[in-house]
Amino acid sequence: MSETVIPINRQYEDSEIQYGACRYCGQMFQIETLTGICSDETLDDAATAKCGCPEAEQEQHAKRRRERATKAISELFQEDEPEAEALLLSGLEHVLAGKIGSVQVQSASGVKGKISENAKGNIKVERNVSQKTIRES
Ligand SMILES: [Zn+2]
């Protein structure tokens, strides 16, 4: 546990200054809160998001990866294929956890969606509309 506290400059007049600790290294940070007293868990989350220790940085990286992929899935599917969006978002958790390599869905209207992890560790989100025409007589 570190003895020093990383101070912050107050941004709002009616805020509270509280303290949170990084969940990995214990570094203490001042946290400015506007909503009154926060739980220790919330304060520690905020401290961990600010901390520069390797474990905290790894978690921040994983969080950004999830946010970017979630945004990409929503941008590509939310408007016209919300069911595909929901399936891909739930699959994303398993891809991020490294348990599933890729998830692919196809909607009734023929829109295909796929998420996968590329060699660099980035999440790739694809949307494909197939234009196949078949006539049976
Ligand atoms: Zn830390």
C-alpha cells in the first residue's frame, strides 16, 4: 500500500473529494464525486482507471477494446438488425475472454454479421449483405 495520495484539482464547486485505491497496486487517488458519497467499489474502480501500474493499464486496455467493439457492433447493426446486434454483443464477451475465436450470425433478411479477433488482438466487426438471387420453377 502506497503512502502517497495522487491529488486532483477540483473541477466543480459543490463536489466532494473522496479517496479510492487501485485494485492492483493500492495506489491512493483523490476522486472528485458529484453525487454524494460513493461506495468503496466505485471509488476503487475510478482509482484503477487512473492508475498507471501494469495491471491497471492492462485492464484499461481491455476496457477500451470492449468499448470500441461494442460501439462498432451497435453502429453496424442497431438500426435495422437489433437481434443480430444482441447476439453479437453477447458473443463479444466470449471473444474478449479468449474462449471463442469468432461469432457469426445471419438474420432472416440475409444480413451477415461476424466478430473475430485478428492477429494483433483487435476485434474485427464485419457486416455483409449477400445479393444472391435464386429462382425456382
Ligand atoms: Zn495500480
